[in-house]
Amino acid sequence: MKDGGGMQRKYFINDEKGVTLLEIVISMAIITIILTSFITVLTQYNLFSSLNKQKLEAQQIARTALFHVQQGDYNQEIKDAVKKNTLPYTFNMIHPEDDYGKFLPRATILPTNDDEVKYQLRTVSITIYAKNDIDYKKPLTQSNGYIKVKGLLE
């Protein structure tokens, strides 16, 4: 058959059936690369999701622990710290109504500034650690708040 330029086109009919071993190996390599990257992404997503869940739980526990300090559940510890003038003063929080599970909240009563003295407040910092972090090196979260000391120290 001739095309418009006068050159003859040749059409080949490929009668070979099946694929070669090389084609199979190459296609398997491509599939392996794709699956490996997909599994890596899923693994990273799972790790990221797990860490976010743990931080969210720790933040909720920090808010609960701060609530207990503000409600006066740790007044004796605060009185002792202020009277001894041992600020900042840190203590582990163990509350009978709460099971903190795999977390350990620690409260720190911080030194005061002039405004806090004027309004009879103390700054409290709640830091949440994993229970297995016995050296308190990797805090999961921290929450700060104020407690009223009016009547507490009198």
C-alpha cells in the first residue's frame, strides 16, 4: 500500500501469543514499587493518627487535672509550697475520681508576678507525661491556668 508521498507502508502482523519472562518481571517490579509506596503512606498515616489520638487524650486529661486544682482538690500541696516559698513547686497528681490510664499529670505552681499578687492568683502549669516516661523527659502536652488563693493562704 502506498501513502501520499509515494513510500510504501509495511504492516506487520504480530502472531506471537503470550508475554515474555522479561515483561512479567518488569511489570512485577513496577507493581512492587507502587505497593511499597502505598504501604509506606498507610503506615505513616497510622502512626500520625495514633500520635494525634494520644495528644488529644493528654490534652483532655490536662484540662481535667487543671479543673481539680482549681476546685481546691490540691489545696494542701499548694499551701505547703507557698508557705515554704518553694516555688516553682511540682507534684504528681493522683485524684481518686479519675483514672488517668497511661498518662501521668504533674502540676507546677509557678512563682508569682505583681498582677497575680494583686488579684490573689497563682499560675498553675499542668504537664502530661506518659506513665512509662519515669524520667519526665518527653511531655505530651501542657496546659496553664490560674487558681484563686484568696482564703487559701489566710
